Amino acid sequence: MASETRDIIVNGLWKQNPGIVQILGMCPTLAVSSSLVNGLSLGLATTMVMALANTAAALVSRLVPPAVRIPVYILIIATLVTMVDLLMHAYLLQLYLVLGIYIPLIVVNCIVLARVEAYASKHGAFYSFLDGLMMGLGLSLVLAALGGLREIFGKGLLLSGLDLAFGPAANAYVIHVLPNYQGLLLAILPPGAFIGLGLLIAARNRIEEIRALEPRAVSLQPQQAD
């Protein structure tokens, strides 16, 4: 059990990360990641939907005929997205207006349906919940990292969107990473999202290459005589 739990966590956050490994959900990833707050907010909303959808799908998978399985899963996802949409509209109105159509579009996000069909329909509720949670958090980390990079290079700031969630008083927590920085417009524009995501994917692949070479380097070291 501990081994399977660890594998789910590692797969969601690193080995099968939806954003930089599976390359799924590119539309919201590129469109909403203009700042750390925006990216993280959508990522957490998607995480909530994925975790609950996986759990619900695992509970009903054996009760649903194969012919209508996909429509039932989509109905579950749509219900959960509607709940998230209404909650954000009620309690985080400014952030809700910024994220706009991308909250309802979680319904058709291929990441959500892919995990429900590929994992939750074949496993128990606990592991399905954990898988959805970790995959969602993995996506959230990518959105936050991409949004943070674009915000820093585009404005020289970090957390500049906190006022959308917590009101104008939250502006006191904005971090001026690069004081007197004039900003790079390209980083904020759509091309900056493609460039930033490409850099994140390249960095992850490079880390994997280095890790793969380490055992080989150790094995090639001359053995010292006793």
C-alpha cells in the first residue's frame, strides 16, 4: 500500500505530470498562466474537480453499463465543475471574472476525463482520489511556475494578483522581485506562454537525463582494491 501510494504521488507530481510530461490541457495552461495567482487558482479548481470526479467514478464504475460509461463520467465532471463555478462566483468574484470561461471549460479538459477513464474506472475510491489529487497538484505546480516566470519577467513582480482573491489590502504582499524593472512585454503575451512552457519541459527533461546518467557514472568508476 505504501509503495502504491508513493508511486501515485511521484507519477502525479513528476513522472506523469499532466502539464510537462503528458502535455494535456494546453488551452488553459497557456491562456491563464499570465500570473502566479491566476495559474494557481485555476490549477486548484481543476484539482478539486479531478479528485472528486475520480472518487465518484470509482464508486459508480461497476454499476454503470459500458455503453453509457463516458456520458455518466462527463455528467459527474460537469456537476462538480458547476459547483466550483458557483462557489467561485459567490466568494471570489474578481478572480472568477479574470479566469472567465476557463472555469466552465474544466468540463472538457482532457486531463480530467483521461484520469477518470484510465485510472479511476479501474481502481478503488481511495487510490482514485489520491491519483486525481496528485495529478491536479502536478498541473497546479506547472501553472504556478509558468505564471510566476511570466509575471517576474513581464512585470518584475510576484503575487500581483492577490487583490483579486483577497481584496486591495492584499497588495501589501506583492513581491517586487526586480525593482525598477521596465518589464518584458513578450513574457505576458501569448508567445511568452509557449516559450515559458517549453523552458519548463526542457528543464524537466534535462533533470531526467542527468538522473539517468548518474548510475552509469557510478558503475564506470574503477573498483578500489581491498
